[in-house]
Amino acid sequence: MISQALLRGLNGKAMWVVALLVAAAILVPASNLLLPAGHPLRVPNYLVPLMGKYLCYAMLALALDLVWGYCGILSLGHGAFFALGGYAMGMYLMRQIGDRGVYGNPDLPDFMVFLNWDALPWYWQGFDMFWFAMLMVMVVPGLLAFVFGWFAFRSRVTGVYLSIITQAMTYALLLAFFRNDMGFGGNNGLTDFKDILGASVQAGGTRAALFAASALMLAAAFVVCSAIVNSKLGKLMIAVRDAESRTRFLGFRPEYVKLFAFVVSAVIAGIAGALYVPQVGIINPGEFAPANSIEVVIWAAVGGRGSLIGPIIGAILVNVMKSYFTVAYPNLWLFALGGMFVFVTLFMPKGIVGFLSGRRWPGRPARTTTDAGLDTAKPSPAE
Amino acid sequence: MTSIAPARAEDRPLLYLDGVSVSFDGFRAINNLSLYLEKGEMRAIIGPNGAGKTTMMDIITGKTRPDRGDVFFNGTIDLTQHDEPAIATFGIGRKFQKPTVFESHTVEDNLLLAMKGKRSVVAQFFHVSSRHEREALDGILETIRLTGRRADQAANLSHGQKQWLEIGMLLAQDPKLLLIDEPVAGMTDAETEETVRLLKEIARDHSVIVVEHDMHFVRELGVKVTCLHEGSVLSEGTLDHVSNDSRVIEVYLGR
């Protein structure tokens, strides 16, 4: 039954996306590792983790779009799930350092020795095991999303109010993780990683493998999201987005529909965060910053929400531009980002993907589209 | 309080409202309202604006909780104790005053979502359309005369067609009781005629409450009429009886 449902996720368009990502997962590492330095087709070393980072961002944007584009939940706190996944991975990586830290303590990470702690706190137990850490990468964001969503959706908090409390959630976590007493490295976060599964995180081979893992996980997340949105549940999600109270009179419980999407989305965001951390080498409370979560919304809006491919394109495009701008014109980046958001909102309300697919192609009739998904932040008058 | 309603639960009619009151900020929207609907009956509800027609529907469907009074469905189900999705699952369907369809879905998908069946999230994910379901869907499309537009977005339908689509969604739900709020508002005469035909067909095997202002339409339906005023029943009976009632003429029909 599950395989049948997942196969539904592999329709024509999804096949192309998956094929492309699998090809990238093979070709980029192969080109980086096998071709000699200086070869024109070789992907340079610095580019491998950078591209891997873009793919993690793309996964985060995809996760956001599942709730925003399809369920009408404008989450301004999705960075929190990403960061929690990242912290879970960071904790595993910290435990792998062992006695190679500055203080050489075999049991405690450096920052705990520095704080004069004499034992590992209970919530650090088990993170030396990879499988346990990977489980937590999914469980912690998923659980937070479940508890948060349970209260928010059952109380029928929607629209702007919901957006504001998601923002408050990530801000509260930001403040909490800044505290040294929390036991997550405070201000500095977790860094100076050495090994992942016994391989050095700095090694070219590991970086290539992490890139491949990012591409494959993005493909898997795409198939899962595609299976959801192409099912009757996907139609119901759109119905909840457009006329939530109407679905109640059909006998549906929209709060559970939203809860399901929110939890799935948080788990995907957590996995993205876990893949991100070893590729950038650090996780700190800054990842919880509200501005980060808002930036994710911009990626999805630029690419085109309400389509699964849109947020992926948006995340990669905006971040490539960011990489360029922050080197070439560091002072102008935020203006460029804001300008892009204004431009897209005004002239391409359905993003790049919506703009392209709404155009009339030769030999194909014009698609009729509505802007039904656009006023998601507006509380429904029926509520 | 004197009540003509039978005391035993199993003798109650399909829909049983007794002594229901609700106030909003001190305003009595429904005031000691009693109304009984037999199984298989179609009833037309008329009354001036603010008479409490829509509030009554809100109470029946669980959107509003009454301050006082009994609301029973099917004899034993206390509707005041349940919320909208639960009440919809018991078999009460509702069409809203303003046609409310899922605009970005096709006509077909609107009906598919309304189609009777499991309502859990997991069941929706694994749902595969059965042949039975597809046949029922074709039948409903035929009934509401939208077969030719099944693949069109609901947003692109005319006002009258949206009204029909919503009635079609009610049919797909296959409820025991249909609450229909102003089905012919904004319809042309020809569409109104068509709607009368449609409702009469539906009333053959469903219980129906229709709220409508259009007296011509109510006359065409030819069913028992209840006139509400200031939240309670002003007059009840045949249309001729109600429209000759001096109090109804006073507050609603005008001299």
C-alpha cells in the first residue's frame, strides 16, 4: 500500500527531478574525485560543499512549501526545525571528537569542560551512536511540530496570528540556545568537528559523499511530497488552504490535515539541517534567527509556491545570487534580496515556475489559473 | 413549558429543536425556537433578515452552541454536544448562502472531496477511486448538469453553476438531512426552475430544509412553510396559510 502510494509520487514531472538529482549525486562527486586538478570539467573542491549547502536549503524550502503552498500555513519559523536537525547532527559530531578536543577529555565536549561540568547531561546520552542521532534528527523537529501544531491548529489559530507565533517559537529557541546552561555550546554552538562515521569531515571523499547524500535525500523528500500532493490528501490540503471551514462541514478535521503536513514538513526540514551541518562545519544559535526563516519564505516565493519544483529552484537561485553578491557587493545583498521579493510579489505572484507555466506555449492551450493561494495570510471571514 | 413534542427519544422526529435560545452580545438571535422535521420531509423556511434562519443552521451544524434548549438528530444524537465534522459525519449536509466551493479545484475534484467515505488523514493519503465512486460521480455530474465542465476549475463556473456544484457536493456526501441556504439567490428564472426540479428530485429520498426569500420559488416547491421572526416561529403551515397570516404580512411580506 505504501509503495503504491509512493509510486504515485513518481509521476512524469517528478521522474525528471529525481533523475536530475540522482545524476548530480553521481556526476559531481565523480568529476571532483576522478578528474585531475585543473581539468576544465572538474568540480573544484570548494564548490562541492557549497553546492551541497544549496541542496539542503532547497530541501528546507520544499518542506516550507508543503505547508505554505499547499496548506496555507505561512510558517515564519521553519528555520527552527532545520536548526534542531542540525543540532542533533552536531551533537553526534561532537561526540565523535572524543579525546582529540583542546582539553583532551574523552567523555566531555570542550565547552562542557570549560564550564566545569563533570558529567554528560542526560539529553546528550546516546548521541555517540549514529543511528540514534539520525533518529533524533527526525524525532526532535517532528515532535516540536506536533506539540506546537496540536495546540495551534486545534485552537483554530490561522493566518497572520499563526505566522507570528511560529516566529515567536524560533525566537524563543534562539534565546534558549544562546544560554550556556542549555548545554548546547551557547553562543559558539557546536564546531571543530573531526569525523563522521569514521571518515574525516574535511576529506574530499567525505565531502563528495555528503553532497551525494544531500542530492539523494532531496530526491527522496521530493518523492514523498509529490506522493502527498498527488493523493486525495493533497487535494484536501488545498481545500483546507482555500476554504478551511468549508471542509469541516464535509466532515473533515482540517486541524489534523494541517498537523500531518506540518510534522512531515518539520521532519524534512530536520533532515536538511542534519545534512547541512557537516558540510558547513558549524551549528550555532544564529540558525534560529527569525531572519533566516523569513529568507526561506522568500526562496519559496521567488521559485513559486504551490508547486514542488518552484521552491527548489528558488532556494538554489537566490543562494547562488547571495554567494555572488556577498563577495562582489557585500553591502548591497540585503537590498537585492528585498528588491527581488518586492519584484516577485508584484510581477510574478506565482513565482518563476508559475510565471513560466502560465505562459502560452505554442501548440498548447493557455492554462487557466487562479490566485486562490495568494491570500493565505488573510484570516478567512468564515472563521 | 408546554411542548407538543413526544417525550421518548425514539419517537422524536428526524430533527428536533425544542426551546432553543442563543444570544450574541445580548442580542437574542434565536429565542425559544421549536421546530420539528419528519423523516423524508422537505420544509421551506422564510422570514425577514435577522430572523435567525442562518443562526438556526449554525446551531444544527455545530458552528454555534445554543445557550438553552434541546437539539436532537435521528432521535438520540444530541447535536449540541458535537462539532461540525462530527455532525457532518452523522449525516447532516449544508449548502451555504454564498456558494462555497473549492475554487482552485476542478468540478470533479470538488465532488470527489465531498464523496461519502472515510474522513481520516491516513485514509485520504491511501485513497484510490473505486469504480462505484466514479459511477456515483458521473451520476451526480449528470444530475447537476455539469458533465461538460467536469475538468474545469470551479472558480470559472457561473454563479448559478457554483450553486449547483455545491448542491452536487451535498449529494456526494449523501446525508440524511440537507440544509440549503438560499439556493436560488442570484439565479436567472430558467436556473431557478431548474433548481426547483433538482430539489424536488433530491427530496424524494432525503429530508431537506430550504431557506429562501424568493416567494415564487417557495410556491413552486409546494411544501410546508415555517416563517421565522426575531428568532422564533411566527407561523407554520401551507404557504397559503402562512402568507395569509396577518402577523407574517405585518413583519415580512408587507401590505
